[in-house]
Amino acid sequence: MIADVLRGVLRRLGPLPRWGPREWAKPAGHVERSVRDVLFNDADADADADAGLLDRTVYAQPALFAVEVGLFRLFESWGVRPAWLVGHSIGEIAAAFVAGVFSLSDAARLVAARGRLMQALPAGGVMAAVEASEDETTPLFDGAVGLAAVNGATSVVVSGERAAVERVVAHFEGVGRRVKWLRVSHAFHSPLIEPMLEDFAAVVSGLSFAEPLLPMVSTVTGKPVEEGLLTDPAYWVRHVRDTVRFHDAITHLGELGGFLEVGPGGVLVAQTQQIPEDSGREGQVVVPALRPGQDESRTAMTALGALHAADTAAPDWKAVFGDHASLVDLPTYPFQRRRYWLNSSPPHRRSHQPRSHTVRPRSPGRGRIPRGQRHRALHRADLDGLPAVAGRTGAGRGAGRPRPARQ
């Protein structure tokens, strides 16, 4: 399923015709090299030429879109139906596509143009994740730095010119806050993105839109999508520049029982778990569809099982396993836990004091257990009565062979 979807999406993102850079907006659904070759480093492709291309935003954005759509369709084919959709940056375009806002052709044009125009911007911008709130951060901004994302109550991303971002980072490092520099090619969602907005608006104006068929929460407004929002071309231009309000979006969905991150890295799992906990809500399941360095099939199946166990999804197991497994109905009532072990009294602890033993002669008919009595005693689990049936003494020692007295 995911392979079929990926092929369909990547076909729409096929190589750009040999036109000049100024004409890229015309075939806006294409990029220069095959995204499939860049993503999979195909053996038939020029591996040296493709090395490192996935780190360039012109290819990273289409690749993210393709993987996210493919994973969504995979879980959808397994019977997983989302109650709400939320997308972080490029993820919101994928969410809008699967919700029916764009056709695949228009979504590919939007994603490809977005990545190309960003790639064409001058390099030099930086981004940093900072342990701080929005209210603490924004007073430190000037025209060269902006708030790229609010991922948590005390987790933001600042983006812009290096000197301006370094000044903000130094302030928070000085008061003991955690900071992490992000590996990026450009300062996304910052003032440095503004020079591309006019050209991008020209591309978006030529697309067709429809109201979403699935409920969505906007990460531009941080609120549930209202009619007319996603069908306005200006919204998708704002989407490039404005802050990603992921914290607000997840806060609106705090009552949900679980979340599935549909993406290649699982980078939002920790933030998604933390947001409800900050509001006093716990017990929600948050799982990634994929994890770097982990077996892809096992990770996806683990996510599916976790959602099912948390009663947040009702997978179609026949669709999952096909004819390779038999389905067995489980009881609809709690398991009846009954013990089938024989209960016996605890053994006597041996004393280290010397004990004397009396020699007892064997009595006729003693020392062997009649078969019928033995079976009845075992059937009743009458372990305390079993020594008497066996003709043993109260101390549990056999009365058969005489033993000499111990001095």
C-alpha cells in the first residue's frame, strides 16, 4: 500500500523539464531531479550526484510530503480513521491533501514550488529550539529574528539571521535554559522567508481548493478549521511565513485518547505527550509510525497495536494480515483468573537442634498407599490428609524401614 501511494505521489513530483529558473513556476509540480531517486538513492540513479540532496529543502519538503501521505494511506487501509488532523509546517499540506482540500496534482505543485522558492533564497539563516515560553521570547525579537514555532508551553523555535538568533540564545543560556541548534538550510518561518512570498502567491492562486472532508485544526491559527479558511489562497501564503502554533492545536485536542504521528522521524511524540500532561491530562497514547534506525514494519505494527490496546482505533485485522493469520475472538468479559495449583501447607523449617528418632517396626499393611485412596486424595487436593492415607507419622516421615536412633 505505502509503496503504491509513494509511487503515485513521486510521479507527480517528477523531474522538471529543461527550462530556465524563471520558468519554474509554470511546471510547478516538478523538481529538477527525481525525488524518488533522491529519497531512495536508487541503484539506477547517480548515487554521487544524489548524495546529500535530501538535506536540501527543495527535495526534503516533497519527500516529507510523499512519506506522510503514504503512511496515512497505509494506516487508513488498516482501518484507522482519524478523528482530527493536525500538521506541523509541511505536514499541514499533507493533512489538507488527505482531507480533500487539494487534488494530488495541485498538492504536488504547491509543495514543489514551496521547496524550490525557499531553496532559492540566500543561505545564512539559522534556527534554534529554546526552553522558553512565547511571552518570554518575543520581547527579545527585532526585525531579523522571528518565532518559527510554539511546540510547547516552554518550548519554542526562534529563526532568523545568525547574529540576531545568537543574541536571543545567549540570553536564555545565561539564565540556565536549554538550547539546541537545529540543522537547517534556511531560517524557515522567519522574516528571511518574506522575499519568496510574492512568487509563491502567484503559484497558489492557480490552484483549486475544496472544503476538508475530515476535521482539522490549523497550526496557523491554533484553532479548529472553519469554513472558508483552507480554501483561501492567502492562507497558504501565511502558512509559509507565520508561526507554527502546534501547542495550541494539540491543546484543542487534549480530550482525545491517542495520537499517531505520521512521519519519518517521530520528532513530535515527546512534545505531543507533554502538552496534555501540562494541563493535568494523562494516559493518552502517542506513537510514531516510523522511528529512525528501527525496523519499519515492527514500528508501524507496534503503533497499530498500541492504538488498538488503548481503544483509540479499531483496525481491520483481516486487512492487516490478509490470509496469513487466523483471527480468534477474545472474551468480551474480564478474564476469570482461577488457580489450578495444588495448595499445600508451608513446609516445616528444619531446626539445627539435634533430634532423636524412635525406631518403629513396620506394621502390616502400612508403608504403601492403596491406589484408590491415593487417587481420591490427590483428586481432592487433600495434601494434609495424604500422609495419613500413606501411613506416615505426623512429622511426615515414613514408617517403613526402621532407622537407628540419632544420638
